[in-house]
Amino acid sequence: MDAILSVRQVTEHLRQAVEGRFPYVWIRGEITNLSRPSSGHVYFSLKEDDCLLNCVWFRRQQKDETFDPLTGEVWEDGPRPSLARTMENGQTIVCAGRLTVYGARGQYQMIVDLAQADGLGLWHQEFEALKRKLAAEGLFDPARKRPIPHNPGRVVVITAPNGAAIRDFIRISSSRGLGAEIRIFPVPVQGEEAPPRIVEALDRAGSEGWAEVVVLIRGGGSVQDLWAFNDERVARAVHCCPIPVLTGIGHEIDHSITDFTADYAAATPSHTAQLLWQERHVLEQHVDGMELALKSAFRRRLDALQLSLDHISRSLTLLSPLARLRLQEERLLTLTQRLHVAIGHELEEKERSASLLSSRLREDTVLPEALTDTLETLSLRLAHAGENRLKQAERDVESAKAALLPLGRMTGMKQEQELARMELRLQALDPFEPLRRGYALACDEKGEILRSVTGTAPGRTITVHLADGRILGTVTEVSDDSLPTDASR
């Protein structure tokens, strides 16, 4: 009779089957047969029509709740007592736990880990259902989310006008960034009236198109308090808003449907202001860095111009007409000296030849008086010819010098004019020369020179450089009017 099972075996098989099939379940039902013995455990049954499920909630599981176990929300007003203290017969609740078989009575029962009033359980189911629906439609798709502008100048804040959230937002924003215009659209942030009013405010912000970003904020609260931001109408209005939407709803652990739909969800209302604007000391450091970079670039530019000027000066010195004239004068002087030496040598040679010839004639024969006279005449003519040739060479040197001087002066004037023109061109290339004539140089927030109105936009910061300093400002309007042409002047 091996097929005969004992009662314990049957009970164990049933327990394993039940626990394996239902390791953790949520069950809703009406409380009945509630009992609180001195042990601290709570015994009750969950009833629905003619069906009954016995439950036991052991004392060690009956903990006061510091946060909502369904949503993760931390209770701001302190821990809330466990439902085990307040539950009553006839109350509908939702229990979470595991099913097992209690062998002593041969009954299956539920061991409860936590319990919530039925309303919260329904809200959680509604939240998850709407979340799945909108996710399937693509409202949570990261690809459609737009970037939140950095340091915006125009911001719309949708929130309760007297709440702590708007006070914190304004307090933080007043100490950050470069200043911005903030418009508050007052709306209720909880209750049945809240969703349509929030939708109306979002539609208004989108239709006006004034703001660079829409901020939707609300302070912390219970699930019921924040439920307006789980409304499908609000989520779709955020999705359809043509302006980027930044949300800061509740605390860091709070997550609403609106947060999932928004372009970016901040942890808290204060965090939204921190995301929009940088701390001012960071901006000051950035400006200091830009100033140092500008000075360094200016020094490098001046060094490059000085190097170019030195090179041009050396080139002009080498090509200077005065230098060329001095070189010609030195050559002329050398040639003159060589000419004088050559003439002197030639005269000396002629004189030696004449003397030698005269001596030979005197030795060989007595010259007749007529021949002697001829010889003396030739000697005088030779001496006179040498002097004339020397004088002619001197006159040629003076003529050449007289011809070179005007040419040198003319060449010098041309070189000086060319040097003046090059100096004017160098002066025109100086980027800061127009500043000394009353013009200004505008740069964007990155330090780049603005050459067109398309390089900036209203709300962006610019730096205007003047001859004696710089001006920091914010663009309020951009006009694409072009400069007048010569025909219209």
C-alpha cells in the first residue's frame, strides 16, 4: 500500500503546490472575522461574495510606514501608523503576501507582508495603466525630448502662487545666472480643479510663445496631493506644448506621469532653478578666463605685428635709396682713387720714357736747335695732355655724382612713400584702431566676434569692447536691417 499518503504528506504536497504557484500576490477583499490577540498578531479574513480567505499579519511585519510602499513617496508629516492598528471589519483593503497551507487546521491562508486601503491600491493600478498606455503611444520617448535652454532670459512658472515651491524657486534663481524675466501662471496644484487649470496654463504659455522654457513645479505631499500630475490631460498638454517643459514635482523619490512626459524632470522645485541657471561665481570665472584669453590673443597679435614690422623695417633698410647712394659713393670714390693712381703711373712712365729718350739723344749726337725745341714742345704738350686728362676725369666724376644725387633723392622719396603706405596698411589692420575712432567690437558669450545678427538672439549675452573698456549686456531684440548702400546715402 505504498500509494497511501499520510495526512502530513498530503498537507506538505499541498503547501508546496500553493507556495510554488503563489509565491507573492496582491489580493483585494473585505475584512471580516478581525481578531487582535495579546500576542500582537492580527487575524482576519478577506471576503468577496461567498468566498473567504483566512489571513494572518504577524507582529514583526506590522511596521509604521515612513513611506508609501506602493509609490515610494516619503511622508512629509512623519511616519504613519500601520494599518494593522486601524483596520476594521467591513473595510476593503489590498494585501500583499504569500499563500501557504496551515497544517494544524488543514486550511490554506495568506501571510500578509503589508496592506493598504483599497483606494491607494486602485490609484496605483490606475497609475500603472496610464503609464503603459502613454508609453505605448511614444509620449515618454527620449528621442522626442528637447534640450532645456541654458541661462534662459524668459521663463514661465506654472504653480501655486503662495506655495513654498515658488518661494524656493525665486530665492534660488535670484542668486544665479545673469538675470531673467519670470512670469508666474497661478494654478491650483491639487484637487479636481487642478488638472484643467494646469492644462489651460500650458496652452496659454505655448500660444503666447514668449518663454524660452516652461517650469511646472509643486512641493512634496501625499499620493493624493500629487495625483493631479498623474492626470492624462496634464500629461498630454505637456507633450503638446511647443516650448520645452521642465518639471519639479514633489521630492526626489516622487515620480508622476507628468515627469515622464516632460522634456526634463528635476528632483525638486529648487532643483529646477539650479538646472536653469549657473552660479554667478562660475560665470565670473568664465568671464575672467575669457578676459585672460583675449589679453593673451591681443599680445600674440601685437607680437606678430611687431615681428612683421621689424622684418619690413630691415627690408626697407636694405633697399633704402640712401644706402644705395652711399654704396655708389663708395664705388665712385674707389674708382676716382684708382683713376688718380693710374694717371699718375702713366705720367710717371711717360716722363721716364721722355727722360730716357732725351738722355740717349744727348749721348748719341748733338741735336740741332730745331729738334731740341721740338722735343721741349712735345714734352710740354705731353705734360699738358696729362693734366687735361686728369681734369676731364675729375669733371666726369663730378658729373656722375651730380647725376646720381637727384636719382637717389627720387628713389628715396619713392621708398619713403611706399613705407608710408605700408604703415597705413598696418595701421588699418590693427583690430583695435577702429575702437579709438569711436567704433565698438561685439562678441558673443563664447568670445567670438559677432559679424552678423544671425550670430546671436534675444536673451543671449554679449560683450561690447570699447577703446577704454568693455560692456556686458543681454540682447533684447535683433533686427536684420542691412547697412545703407552708397546709392541710398
